[in-house]
Amino acid sequence: WFFNRLKNDFIFSSLLKRLHKQAPFDLLFTFPGCGLTLDPKKLKIPVVQLGQGCWTEFVNQTVSGRLDALIQKTLPGTLFKISGKKKYRTAVSQSSGKNCHVIPIGVDTEIFQPREKPKARQQLSLKEDAVIGLFVGRAEGAKGWDILMETAKALPSVLFLCVVEKKVLPPSENILIRQNRSPEEMPCYYNAADFFFLPSRYESASHATLEAMSSNLPVVL
């Protein structure tokens, strides 16, 4: 999965370089999987690189300090959105000087906050007495979708409410799929659940995890 993302990033970065030569940009926004491999020094323009430094498996097993070297090469005006992994968040602040500004990932606590569970379940047509685990994310291996399916089989008394992007067929009776929910609907989903479940293979602090915590929902990662 990671190497496929990296391959796609190289392809996209090459396209950006060609476009920049044809009609130079004044400012470039990038994010993981879409311009992470660009070298801001060669582009000679400010680059805003948005990314979550919370890929635990990748950081622990692969990076081993390379992120610091990457940050030190950035141009003034480059921004990093960092979450998780205190070691790297600290490294960004200490090693980059004026080249890097850290923007902590955030959640609107006025929107994502504890509300009445019975009311939320009624709005979503869910049973009041059910034990509900909530999954929010892509139905793919990187997010641990296969782990969720195995967990659902092992816990048939628990209803796993899954908010996903693309349509998927529920593999078992205790998996309920809801597709493409709007941001305005999500607080209701967090408050209808008993716990949040995201067995992701690369995240320790996804945005959905922070939204769940802001809603006072127990989190299982």
C-alpha cells in the first residue's frame, strides 16, 4: 500500500514540475500522496505541505530520522500540519527554525461534543439497547477493514456501524454500512455509538479519532 502511494506521488510530482515550467506557480499546496516528494528548493516558490505525521508503522520501521532531514530542506514559508508522534512534532519545531510552521490538527469542539445518545439513535433509526461500535474511514486494508470484519465475526452481539466513502456490501449481519455522510451528520453518528473502532495500520491520530474523542466516545485503535 505505502509503495503504491509513493509511486503515485512521484507521478503526480513529475506532472506538477512540468506544469510549473510551463506556467510558474506563485504558491503550491501539497499533501501526502500528492506532492510529498517535491523538492521546494528546486521549485523556488513557497510550498504549503499538509500532512499528518502519525503513520506509526511507517515512522517506527522505515523513517528512522529521515523526516528531520526532509524538513531541513524546505523553503521559508513551508507549513506542516503535524499530529501524533511527539518526537517528530518536537523535531519539526527544533530543527526547522523559520523554515517551518507547525499547524496542529484540530477539531471544532462546538460541533463535536457529547449529546443525548437516545436522540441520536432515534435520528439514525438505530436500536436503543444495541451495543454499537463506530468505524469512520475508507473500507480498505490500510484502514484495517479486514481486521474490522474479523472482529465483527468474533463479536456477533455488537453492531458495527460503518461510515465509508464507497459502496461496499456488508460481509456479516452485524455490520451496517452508511455511505458518504455529510460533515453535518457526523456528530450524530459519534453520539449514537458506544465506542469508536479504527484498526488502522498507519494512523494513531486520524481526524475521525479526534472527532470521536471530542464527542467523549471511547476509542479502540
